[in-house]
Amino acid sequence: MRLEQTRPGVFRATMTAHELSVLLAGARMSQALMRSDESGATADALAALDAVLDDFDRALARARERG
């Protein structure tokens, strides 16, 4: 995996499909845990994670439509 900071707060990641899959699996596991045990997460944290995963799912759907 390679990370580049293209400007402050903006990163570009280059990774294999396997590496991306592992990151997303971890994010989805965290999302499920945050939903099942709300004691360790704030509503803002869950909303932020939901938004990131929703954005990814939409981008993946667009990529599949193109190719």
C-alpha cells in the first residue's frame, strides 16, 4: 500500500484489491459493532462511518456500470 498526501487533509491511496477488501471489512465490522453496542461510539462517529461506506458503495456501483 502506498499513501500520498496530495494536499492538507487529502490523501491518495494505491493498494491491491486484497488490501482494499481488508480495510473495508474492518470498517464494516466496526460499523456493525457500533450499531450493536452503542456504548463505545457516538452518533457522529457512526454517521461519519456510514457516510464513508455509502460513498464507497456508490463509487463501486458506478465503476461496475462502466466496466
